[in-house]
Amino acid sequence: MAGPFLELLDIGKTYPGVVALAGVSLAVHPGEVIGLVGENGAGKSTLMKILGGVATPTAGSIRVDGAERGAMTIAGAIAAGIAFVHQELNLFDNLDAAANVFIGREPLRGGPLRLVDRARLAAAAAPLFARLGVDFRPGTPVSGLSLAQRQLVEIAKALSLDSRLVIMDEPTSSLTLSETDRLLRVIADLRASGVSVIFISHRLDEVTACADRVVVLRDGRLVGHLAEDEISPAAMIRLMIGRELKSIYRPPAAPPGAPILEISGARTATYPGREVELAVRRGEILGLAGLIGAGRTELARAVFGIDPLLAGTVRLAGQPVAIASPRDAIARGIYLVPEDRKASGVLLDLTIAENISLPQLAALARGGLVDRAAEEKLALAERRRLAIRAPGVATPVMSLSGGNQQKVVLAKWLAMRPHAIIFDEPTRGIDVGAKREIYDLMRGLADAGVAILMISSDMEEVIGVSDRIAVMHEGAISGILERGQFSEHRVLELAVGHVA
């Protein structure tokens, strides 16, 4: 293998009262794929910010092609050929896909107005999208794309820079199995052409599939390297958490009871000609699987009152309920933990306490003003209950890890005694330790009698967590599997509409 073109040497980073990184060294060779893993808060993001010039190290240095520099700047990172594919998408909804790929680098027409040459822009984007196998045109507005499709636009943007190193932060968190397989092939192509990749993911099977070596961080320190023949999910978990993790799934304490949440003849605007029949029982976790675009999130939004149901009935404990808005759903004890927690689940600028109290401000108000003491008491109780890791309940939610943000979303609903909760991609972008905590919370809710509908594109999660699995295909349920029938093959058959 050729010598490294990029080296991070004894990198340290401290913030007031916090050691984010301590003595981390990493070398990147041309044409290698490095898996970078660690629990949330391990230092992965801080290390990548330093590499991208967004943050300045407090110790250590960086070498590019043998030339040493104390710190990287954003311009220096771009000049060195470093490109990022961020988990949190940085796209402009008012522009089309091609314009987002070449934002700030658009080809221009001649003449005094210097207008964007739309034809050249689309022509330049087309081969990038073809390489990723996308199913939309360069001129498609980003506002009309799904979360998975937007992720592919971000990847195309990085590929357009002809980079020497592409850093992918949770790039598959919104992708289907087929889209993930396509991305792994793209990574293999990049490696073959001499481009390096740092692949950051909590999906350890994907790291195993694509990485040449793995670097593990824990508590801001590099705790181990795994060579290609040593890489396995078990080995990574052992280094990440410092111990063996027998299982992250817990079985139910008792058989499920009678149906709590029933959906009959439901039709949504996405598939107006198709109906959904579904029942979630007391104490049950019902997994809802299917390909992206099957209508799962649209169903959840309609049941929660965000979007209208074109037809159909929702019953709670056998009684029909009219849900015209989220207020109606909340009043009846039906809650939604949304797929995009930062956009729809929490208010990032507000504190933990303010987010937890938000759905029940009326109950906490005295004379039209929020009783801050009562709000803090509620938040402290929920913080202890869910083990939310933060200096205090006055901490802004934006400063929390993904797993702790998800716990805040949960906390605001658990404080209100739910009857049914819909989880849409509950562990997207969070680490294996936080996943286990979320799964334990879900199972604890189910054991307490709550009916849980869990939408997930993570096959291992669906099979490991669910008591039954319902599979959607093009707006309708194509089959329901009991635990003894679970298999990836059977779920995928139903997801593509193959009903035996």
C-alpha cells in the first residue's frame, strides 16, 4: 500500500470542562476505506470537523502529502480534496437536484447577464446520478424528493468534486437495502479509482462489508484498530463499549392483549386507490416494514392528524375516534415519534425542560404563565427515567447527541401516559448503546400495556424488536408475519409485492 497522503497526529480538542479528543492519530492511504465507529459522544464528529477545517485542534498537527500544518482550514480541506457527505442534509428545497450538486459552481452562459446554463448543468449532473442509479431527473425539485433521494443528491455533490477523500457520515441511514447495496458498490468503485473513503456508520454490518480497516473511538480516545480479517460487528461493539454485548433485544414479558389501535379502510393522498387494514394490540410492538415510498410514513402522518385520511376509520380500544389534527391525536393518547427528529420532533433552540413540557403547557400554566418550577420538576423526573445524558434540563437540545435528542422526543410523550405510540425510524443515526436503551424503553412501554407501531427500514431492527411484522407495498398491507415466520427473505418478498 502506498504511503499516507493524509495524517492526523496526536490530535487533541478540549472545550470548557470537556475533553472531546485526546491524542488521536489517523493515517489515510490512497484508495482505502476506513470504517470509523464509536458511540455517540465518542469524538467522531469532532475529529471530522477538525479534518474539514470547521474546528481547530488544541493539540497535535495534520500532514497533507508530507507537508505539516497545525490546523486545517475549510479552504485548505477543499484544496486537499476532502469532501463530506453529512448525515444532516445541506440542500436547498427551492432548487432542483442538479443545481444542488453544483451549488456555487454552476456553468454560466455567455453575455452580460451571466445566467446559469441549465442544459450544461443537467448534463454535468446526469452521469453522477447514473453512477448512483437514482430514479429521478437532474431537473427534479429537491422539495419533491424523499429523504433517501435527498441523501443521494448529497452523495452526488461529493462525487462531483473529484475528491481524494470522501467522508460519509451515516450515508445509509435513510436508504433502502437496494440503495445501500448500490452505495456500497459506489464505494468499491471509488476505492478502485484511488479515492479514499472514511465511512462513519452505526450499521456495523455495512462497515464490515465495505471497510479495509476499522478505527474505534471511545470517550475521545482511539481504543483500537481492526484489520480487514478482524472486522466483525462483535469485535467493533467490544471496542466501542469496552465489554461484550450479548443482545440488544429483549423479549416481551407477556403475550399481547386485545387490539388498542385499529386502522380500517385507510386511504392517504399518496395512494388514494389503496386501503390499509391494521391492528396493534395492547402490549405489542408491531413492526411496519416496506421499501421507501411504500406509504408507511404517510400512514403515520395521517393517523396522527398531520395529513388528512381520504377514507377509513381509526379506532382506539374499540371506539372510533375522529382525528383532524395532531391536537386530536394527542388528546386521545396517540403519539408520534417522527422520522426526522430535528425537523419535527424537537425544537433545537429550546432546552430539554421546554421541549418535554411543550405538549402540556396548559396543564403547567398558572394565570396564563408557565410555572417554571413545575416544568423543571417534570423534566427532571423524565430525565432520570430515560437517563438523558446532559449537564441539566436547562441544556439546549441542539447540544445533545442523536440518541439523547431521541430520548427528549420520547420524554415529552411518556409524561402524558400514552395509549399508542407510532415510532418512525426510531434509531436512525444513533449508536448501538443508545439503540439498546431505545429498544428497552419501547419494550418497557409495551410491557406496561402501550400499543407500539414501529416503522423501520433496518431489517435487523424490524426482526429483532417486533412481535409481529406487517409489510407495506404501494400503500397497502401485503402481509403480516408472526414471529415464527420472520426472515429477511420473506419480508423482502412482501415488500416488493410478491404475495405467496
